Amino acid sequence: MEADILYLQELLKARYVGSYEPGHMGAEILRFKKLSDASPLVVKITRGNKQEAVADIRANIIGYDAIRQLGGGRILPPDLEMVPLAGATALAMKDLGASWRQADPGITGARSLWRAFKDLVISTKSDSVPPTAGQQPIFVETVLSALARFDDDSFGILDIVRQSGFSEECGQSALMLLDFTPDNLFYCDGSLSFIDPWQQETYLGNPAVSIGQFSALVKIYDMSDSVAIAHFLNSACVTELPALLNGSSDAVEQSLRLGATLQLAASAFVRRQSDSQRSEKLRQEARSLWT
């Protein structure tokens, strides 16, 4: 890694100043400061033998590219670039500082988040591809595919959701980001940035899925004003998205539930060994959204 750091210092014209804790998939997070103005950068990097970390960074690259192509460039972190490095996979970007979770800005932050999110919806609106007969909309299948990663036979959540059906009045689509969480959102210089996108079958869908996931995790983390935040964001979706997307409030409400279900199942999954009692409570909460 020392040779990589020396190379990155020269390539980025920056000085290495340390590192953050590795990402949850094992990638290293290196910290730099530009020589020109001391502005902070981070490089997410992994060597080729760490398959999970390599897959994670490649998913990020695919996700960032898709977001940009769909008109969502405003939410990408500044100075984002793939770094050429022999035998390694690496992404550089501005160091955005404290995440939304770390900053914990409460309901005031949630109001700013909604304004930025609504602008993102408007800038990425697109006509939806109608589902084939007897099939769920493509974005619903995308969420269900993600949900399947966190649902095994003992959970039984996926089958319950599949059997519930989905509103046919979805209207237009807009940018739909899974893993839209307080950990992956940052306010920096007055702008909202999103990091660590998953690879998704489609990045277009009902954006209420993202808000449903965010609201669920704010409550799971027991953040400041968590109940008020969830109520405000969910209500804003139901009130404003139908008109923006020419769809129904039913479709928005179901999308909020889809996002919340995904997050509850994911949070239950990661706690199944460390806190089995909490894990089961979260699974029950996910089921209760559909029964």
C-alpha cells in the first residue's frame, strides 16, 4: 500500500494525511490534502485479491455513471473520478466530512433534504416503461431483488410483499437510489451528496422508495427528531410526488413501504447474530407493513 500512496500523492498532487476506518466491504479509505489549496480528498481503494471490496467499488462506479446519465449529477460527490492504479480498483472524491447521521441535523436538516430531493426528482423525471402483462413494474422487481439479499426462508418477508401486488398508476419515474441512508448522505458547501451507490437493475422508479428507506433508518438509529422526520418526509412524498410524477398517492404510499421494508429487512439481517432479539423485532415490523 505504501507504493500506492506514493503514486496517488503524485497523481492527485496531494499529500497523504491518514485514513478512515475501512468500508463495510473491506475497502481502504485513504485521506489526502491537495497541495494547491489543502482541500481534502479521499480515495476508496482495494487490491485485486479482495473480491467483495472490488465488487463494491465497481458497483459504485456503475451507480455513479448511471446517476450522472439520468441527470442526477448534482447529487454526486465533487471531484469524483476513477483512479488508474495497476493491480487495484480506486475511486477519488472530495472528503465530504460528517455524514447526515454524524451531523444529526434533526427536522431542520430533513426540510433541507426534501428541497434537494424534490429538485432531484424534477431533474431526473422520465417516462416509465410499462410492465409486461402479469408482471410488477421494473423498479418494484429491482427493490425485491435487493430485498432477497436480506430475506431467507425464516424471514418470509419477500413472499408477503410479492403477494400484495402494486398499484398500476405509477406515473412517471425519477431517480430511485437504494441504500439511500443517513450514512451515505452528506451536506457540503450547501449541497447534498450521495455516496456508495449499489448496482441496480434500474435506477429509475418511484423515488419514494428512497425516502421510505431513509425514514426507516432514521428511526432505527433513534436520531434526533426521528419520528417527526419520518412523518414529514413521508407526508411530503404523498402530498407532492403524485402531481410531480402524474401518478397516484397509492403508488407513492406503496413505494414508501417498499423502501421501509428493504431497510428493516437489511437492518434485521445485519443484527441476526449480534442482537437476535432486535433482529426479530425489525423483521416483525417489516411484515406488519403488509399485513
